[in-house]
Amino acid sequence: MSLAQQTLRLVKYPPETLVESRFLATIGGNATVVHFELTSIDPFLVWVREIGMNRNASLEARVDGTVAGTRYENILPFGAAVQPLDDSVPIDSPFDYETFFRITNLTGIAVANYQARVLYEVQKYTVADKLALGVSSAAMTSQELTLADKYLVKDKVRTGELPMAYPKGALQTTHIGQWAGNPAANTENTLIERSVPEDCKVVLSGLWCSQPAANFGNLEIRIYRERQLFLTVFPYEMANYTTATRWIKPLSLWIPALSNLRVILISTTGHVGILAEAQVETRKLTIWDKLAWGVALSSEEKELVSRLNLDEKLAVGQYELYTPIVQG
């Protein structure tokens, strides 16, 4: 059963780039497995960014879902019977209602040791996003339509000015946490723990781990945000390597925290020869972060928000401070 819906309810600081990674062991003959499932996305926009899975000529993988009232389906090229998952297939498909990642066994012979992951980004669904994706006026609120007219959003979508990327904030430091060894059963092994400096955020931006030789489903990386368990990642889906080699590509995440971030590795059975790393960035907390996430504003920031209508620009998705001069 997909855990994505539960994870979506825990999203606090969008945009967040997350991963659904689980070990389902075996896909029966002529069976379909739903690896990733979101049936209620509102009020967010979800972008499926990457798919990774064991390549097998017997399997057919597809992403399907709905955006702006239209249903889409994308059949993925995983037919070659070669491993591993060290390179994902980019998807970059947006969904606002529901989305699924399904794997079908096209033969009557079961496929063992099935592994897969879905990398997805959860965003605030802005006025610019809705107009760019073709959401009808009837499906938008009167306030959204007013903002669209006020900020010329349709014209800016046509010229490519909107939608624009959410600002990450100035990078201050990058920290790498590493753990290597033989994790004992049911023992927490901390990769990294960071508290957040004043007026900053910390962001888990990279995650690596070697693949265990056995007991795949019993090795976990757990991510705690604000001292609460937020996300569990199963490392065997991240790299088909051992501690003797370096893996090719990190798992690129974006998980902000405002007070504390901790990443641990835990084995429920015990493992041998495991190496894991986590990358955490400290970045400046922007005024957009404070508005979007409900962080208290200074009196100077409140004046800036009021003078430049930044709350409206946040809803539009126009992350800039200047006010255009209109020639009349």
C-alpha cells in the first residue's frame, strides 16, 4: 500500500521534494501493483519528477493521473532486462487531482525482488500554475480570477515569465553526515542532526546509501523533522552498490525544517557493510517562506508585505519584490 497520501498530509513547508520507496518483493504473474498512489492532492500541485525501478522485460510501468480535468497516461521505457536503479527515468508530469504509478507483469511468471521509487515534488498550487496548466475559469475562485487580471497572469504565462521557480534562499553552509559499519538490530544510527540558526532553514537536499546484500526490506533511513517522524526511505532502491564502491547519483530531495532535522539509519534485523550519507544545507529564510509557512514577520517585513502586496504575489506565484511602473 502506498504511503504517499499519508506523507502528503505531513507536508509543512512546500515546495518539498519527497520520495516513495518501498520493497514489494514479488509481482505475481499477470498482476498489477500500485506502487505510488495519491487520490486527494488538493490544495497542492504534485509533480512526478523521476521514476526508478528494476528493469525487466516482463514488466510494464506507467504513470497516470489527472490535471486540469484531463486524464493522462505515460508508459515508461523499462523494458530492457538489465539492472540497476542507479539512473532514474525523468517524468516531470504535474497532477492536481490524483496520480498513480503502476507496474504490470505481462507474463504468467512471477518477478521476484521487485524494487522501485518515485521522486515527487509537492508545491503550492498558484494562480500562475492553474492558468499555465489550462484550469478553466469556472474551476477557479473569484479571488484567483481577480488576481489573474490584476497581475496580467495570462499574458505573463504566454511570454514565459510565469510560472516561476520558488526561491530557495541564499545558501550559507552545506553539511555532510555519514555513517558506515554493521548496524545492529533495532539500533538508531544517526547520519546527521542539525538545529536551525536564527532566521534560517535547514534543508535535507541529498541522500545516499549502499544496497544491502540481503534482508532488503529491513534496512530503513528515517527522516525526522521538528522531532517528528516525517518520511521513511528504503535504501536498496537508491543504489546497486556496496560499501567498496561509490554510487553514481544521490537521491535529490528538498525537505526543509525550521527547528530541527535528524536523519537516522536503522536495521530491524542487523546488516553488514552499510555506508550512508546525508547532505543538509543551511539557507536564509526568505520573506516568501515566512508568508507561506506562517512564520512571524518583523515590523519592517510587515510593512514590505503591505506596500508591495506580497501576499497576493505569493498566491499568484510571482516571487519578485518590485512594483512595475505603468506609463499612463
